[in-house]
Amino acid sequence: MWLKYGIDENGTLVNISDVTKGKTSLKCPYCDCKLTAKKGKIKEHHFAHTKQTCRPVLTREFPVLPLYDNFDIHLSSKDFQQLKLLWKEYGSAYYFISPDLVPSGLIRAGLLQKNISTFPYQYEFTNLGKIPIGALELMLFNEVQEPLLLKKLLKLELAVEHALHKNAPDLDYIFTDLKLYCAQFKRILSCRLYFLEIYTNQDTLHKIGVTQRPISERLAEIKIDLLAHYQSVDDIKVLGTWEHRGNVELYFKHRYRDFNYPIGNLTEYYKFQTEDVKIVLGDLQQMKPKVLNSVEIDLLKVANERINVKM
């Protein structure tokens, strides 16, 4: 698992996407050694130690946001292939599934459930089970993911309290786990999701993305990026924006991956037919406005203090 955050001179956690590649002045949140930003075209962007990698980074499983950038629910390759086949043959057509076709691993993972209205009973996909194949609507995706985000935050906070009470030898590492998770959680809550329609001299494109800045600033950058590939960018329409929905961007890419249209190293662009655009926009617009709960409000207010605390 890759290290995605380093600490700057002010003690603030900085994401890998916010720095240029190469040696940085940032330090490892676990051991305080300097980091190098690895931002190539093959491996996932991450920080590496400029010198020898510390033990926590080699041995710890970094806390990540549930269902943020991993949608296979940690299934084995065999179970994942079986899930896709069941969806193709049954789920996509709203057919029930006979028990003798259902692997026990998919039931234990909560991806399939009994339909008690049928006799003899048969199985159907749960909302969670639709996520690995990108079949769950964005509105329902939020309903599945949001409780998991809060549950993991609570688990990490309790782990810190327990380590403090026991004066555990790895207290600093456990606290750093909480800091990293809070930074990731704050980041998605701070982001505005946007969906654009772009007219160039050759193509009509669509783009999904997130930003913490005014959308006008982002549009100016997008136009510059595209002018390296097109003679002109005639118009950019903002079809919608959604506050505090940074959690949705990567699932959108997963759900609509068949329509992805890479342009050089630009990967957030899509080509949809007119009818497809209506479906996609409807999917986005059905999402309920994100109303921050008290835990999330507190997280946004005090996250910086949390990550600056010295144990």
C-alpha cells in the first residue's frame, strides 16, 4: 500500500497530488525522514523515502477511506469473476439467483442476500454487491459508503484512546494512522464535484472532477490543458456541481469506465452519446445534497488541529 501524505514544515499533511515529482521538503508522518514524490505513468502516485524506508511504512496497513478508490471489496479473483458473471446473467435482468449458483464467499461478504419473498428462497444482489461491477447508482453509493466512513473514523479514534490508556509502545504510529485518515476524510468533504460539457473544434467531451477552488479557476486550467491537443476550445458548460462530494469522483470513473476517453495523459474525459449524457446527468442529479453531520462538521473545523498535535 502506498504512502500518499507527507508533513510540511508547518506540521500539515500534504497529499501526493499537491506536489510535483521528485525530492521534496516533506517528511514521513511516521519517522520524520524526507520524502520523494514518485509520480510516473505506471505505478500509482505515492511518496517514497529519500533514503531508507522506515519500518512502519513497510509493515503497517495505512488507513484508507472505505470504497473510495478500491471497489472490488477485497474479493478473490475467482469470486470477483463469479460476481460479474452472476450480474451479467441474472442481476442486470433483475432475475433471482438459485442458491446452488451462489458462492458462499459472496454471501459472507454481504454482496448477495436471500430474497425471503420467494419460495423456495433465492438470492439477489445487495447494494454493496453492485459496487464492484459499477452497477449501483450514485445516490445509493453515497448511502452505502457514508456510514462506513464514519464507522472507520470511530474505530481509529477508539484505537488511539485504547493505546493512550495502555501506554502502548506503538502509540505514535496508531495516532499517525488517525491523522492520515482524518486528512483523507477532510479532503473529500472539502471538495466540490463538477461535471462539464466541453466543445472543441473536433469533439464534444465531458469531464468529471473535483476542486476546492472557484470553478472558474479550474475551467481556465482545463482549457489550457486541452489546447495542447485541439486547435480550439469553443465552450465549456458547467452541467452541475455538488458540494462535499469528493468521495464520488473515483466511483464515477469506475461506473462509467467504458466511456472513458483519455487525451494524452488527461484521464478524466469521457465521450457520451446524447442519450447517454442524459442518463449520466440524471444519475448525478439524483444525489441528495450533502448535509454534513456533527462529526463531519467537527472534522472540518478541527482537522488541522488534530494533525498538528504532538504526542
